[in-house]
Amino acid sequence: MQEHLEFADSKASLSETLKEVIAGIEGSSVTLRELMNAVGEQGLLVLCAVASLPFLIPVSIPGVSTVFGFAIILISLAITFNRLPWLPKKILDRRLDTQKLVPALEKGVSIVSRLDAYLKPRMSSLVEGAAANRVNGLAIALAGVLLMFPLGLIPFSNTLPGIAVLLLATGMIQRDGLVVLAGYAFNVITLVYFGVLGFMAFSAGQGLAAFFS
């Protein structure tokens, strides 16, 4: 029988929590299973925040987009349905190069640390209760789907949804509804950006078709 999730209030700052998780990464490679064991069952939102960090900076780490993006989607769906997540063994045990991953995570934390001074409990209706958790979980899932779009070479295509994941997870962890609202805004910005890219690609295709016809 699956367990229900309870999200306890966090007393430590988000950057401190993330630094502790990153400091525990040892060896030449790490798996998602090992990261999940490090944060524990109550750290699913922290894991979402960790998984968003590599996308905040322009970095290419083989396998990260697939593993972290897929994990964000499944974890967020677990949050939505108030259950512990199921993740396929192939995703859980795929090894990621720590020499590339850890520096990217550390740079992401340096960005997150700037948010600490602004985080505080507010707009509680957006972060308290089962209904809020479900809606916010779906918003994180949407951002995870947008992260996995095959647009890695296009500027900001990973950064925008990565910021959305980070803000949504952070807002839920720190009970800050305003930050959650900002996460929703970045989801909307990402959708608009992808829509513009799609329109430009369609227009270019139409132009080429007209040119050759």
C-alpha cells in the first residue's frame, strides 16, 4: 500500500539544504536513486529543486535532461496524487558524471542563495492544503514536460522551465505563495516562448515551400 505524503515546514534556508545534498555526492558518478536516498521521502520537493539547478546555467551534461526531466515529471505527479513516486530502474540507476554535475549544481545553488533573503511564508492559500498541492504538482509536471522538449540548442528553452520548477518547488518548501505564483508566471512565459518559436518555424517552412514551388 502506498504512503501518503506530508510536506513539513522547512526551517533551514533552501540554499543550505541544497548544499547539504550536494556535499553528500561522492565518487566519480551518482545515480538518481542515490540522490533520492540522500534527501529522503520527505525531500521530494528538494529533489525537484536539485534537478532544476543544471538548467539554470548554459551547461551540457549527457543524460541529465532525460533523467532529471523525467524524474521531475514523475515526482510532481506523485505530489499531485499524494503518493510516493514510482520511477523506472533505467532512470533511477543511470549513472551521471559527478565531475560535470556537481559544479553545475554548485553554480545553481549560488543563484538560489540570492533568493533566500526574499523567501517567507505568505499567500498561504497557494501553498497549503491538498488542493493547492495537487494544482502546484501539476504545474511542476508541466514545467518538467517543457524541460524535455528537444530544443536544447535554442537559448532559454531549458532555462525558463527550469526556473519554473525551482520557483514552484521552493515556494512549496518555504510556504511562499508569491514565489509559487512566480513559478506559474514562468510556465506561462515558457509556453508563450515555445509558441513564438513554433510560429517562426512554421512561417519559415511556409516561406521555403513558397520559394521552391
